[in-house]
Amino acid sequence: MKPVLALLVASAGLVAGLFAYVKFSPASRVPETERRSDASEAKNLTRPTKVVVYKPKYVDHDLKFDESERTVPEGQDPVVFAVNAYLDEAGITPKEARLRTCRIESGLATLDFGAAFNQTYGTDDERTLLDGILTVAGQFKEIRTVRFLADGKPIETLGNVELTDPQPVLHP
């Protein structure tokens, strides 16, 4: 009976010690890569006042981009501004298909477009849209991958490319 009681007391002490360690361990011991981003920290990110706007063109069946620098209007999200400027330059989507919001968390940018964006495009138009948007996103150092939404719902495909998983950004 005594060995069982001793084992129970030792187990309870171990569980209590583990609980105390987790509860009272300072967050500074958590590796930087594993820490949650603080909402106030996200607000303090310096947002660029100028962005690169890309204009698609095909050279010998290769998609290339002309680049120009534009000033982001006061109060606008730089990513939303840059993506919508690209959509204007590409001329593929209707005005109702514009990017409405961009949320960035741990390198993943979630882009939420108007419902009109979620349609099937031809192969060249699909490539122009996706590669262009991923290139635009690639200019922002905090973005590594992109998830596409339309009217708050995940976009599965725009034709031939599967979009259920986040897409890696492209760099020109």
C-alpha cells in the first residue's frame, strides 16, 4: 500500500511541477520563430509609401513585366493598392473583382477579392493573373505565400491551377 501511495504522491508532484513550469515560464525562452505575433506589433510595421506596379506583357510567349513605381494613397493598404493596380494594368478581370482586403500572418497573405474574381479564365489569362499577383506580393518582404479568397470563401481553382494550398510568391 505504501509504495502505491508514494507513487501517487510522486506523480501528483510531477504533474504540478510541469503545470507550474508551463504556466510561469517566461515567454523570452520561446524561440522567436515560434512566438505568436502580437496585434500591437503588427500595427507598428512600417508600411511602404511607394510600391512597384507591374504591367504584364508577353515576349516570345514568355510572361514579362514592365515596372513602375507609384505612391500609395494615404490610408490605403500597400498590398491592396499594388494588386489592384496590377489588375488594372492586366485588364483581365471586371472592376468588381478587385482585391478588398489583405491579412498577413506568419508570412501568409490572405487575399480576399470580390466574388467576380472567382471564375474560370483561359490558360494565358490565368497564368497572367496568378503569376502577376504572386510577383506583386513578392515585393513585400513579410509575404512568403498567398491564399486566395473570393467574397470570404476559398478559391479552389481559376481554371487549370489548383489553389487550395497557399501559393509561394514569385520574385521578378
